[in-house]
Amino acid sequence: MWTLFCKNYESQFILVLVYVDDVIFGPTNEILCEDFAKLMQTKFEMSMMGELKFFLGLQIKQTPQGIYIHQTKYVEELLKKFNMSDAKEMKTPMHPTTHLGLDKESTKVNETQYRAMIGSLFYLIASRLDILFSVCLCDRYQKKPREDHLTVVKRIFRYVIRTPNLGLLFKRREILGS
């Protein structure tokens, strides 16, 4: 469990994220950063690790345009884990005419494997909203997954092969009054 704090100072602010024994903070100016670091070091034994680049499986890159969050490394590991690295790429996570249901005629598949694939894709949604609908649709069939459900899940993986670097860009903006 993590907790996010926000403190406003006139037209500036600082965000502080606390996760177990890690503290990540990001102010709108360097002086707030230095002041907060000094305050924390007087109260706690801590070391400054520098600019955040990796957190809970999320890769974070700060650019002049803003902050880019992606999971490229996680995608690579995921594709290896489920033996999908060499699969044929797809342009979309799901075909527009796909219809999933409780087809009792379709062959049953390994529930544990299906759930592991869905769970892994759910973690990927943290930075990949483009697969949200498809993953949530497949999630409905975790209890008794069938071959047609697994086919759709594999298509999502095949789409991810094509777009491993996709992520979220939080654009930088000017703060009024600064």
C-alpha cells in the first residue's frame, strides 16, 4: 500500500509518495526539493538516490516534454515468460468483431495459465490503457476459460509485441504566477 501527499506553497507544490520504506518526492522547483530533503534527513536516516528512473516495475523518463512512464522491460519479460516473444505481431489488441461468451463446446484450457496471463496483463494496464478494454473482457472468463478466450488473450500479447514502448506521457506545463 502506498500513500500520496500533496503540499501547496503559494503557486508551487510538492508531491510525496510513501511506499513501505521508500519515499519519492517531486516538487515544482529545486528549492522545495532541497528543503524537503534536508527536513527528511534531520528526522530519518536516508540517502538520496537521484532522479527516479524505475519504480514498482514502471520505467520513468523525464524529458523536456514531460514525464514518460512505460513498462518496456516488463513487456519483454512477459513475452518470454509466456513463450510469445517470437509470435506474429498484430495491429490491434482485439478484432472488432470478436464476441466472447460461455461457449460450452469450445475446448477447456488450463485455468492457472489463463489467470497468470490475465494477471500479468492487468499489471501492464498501469501504463497501457490501449489494452484495458480487451483485458477486462477476457478477465470475465477466468473461472472456466475456453480455447476462444485464450486465443483473444494471445492476440493481446501479439499486439503488445508490436508496441512494447507504448506508455503514458504526462506533459509539462507552465504554472501560472511562476
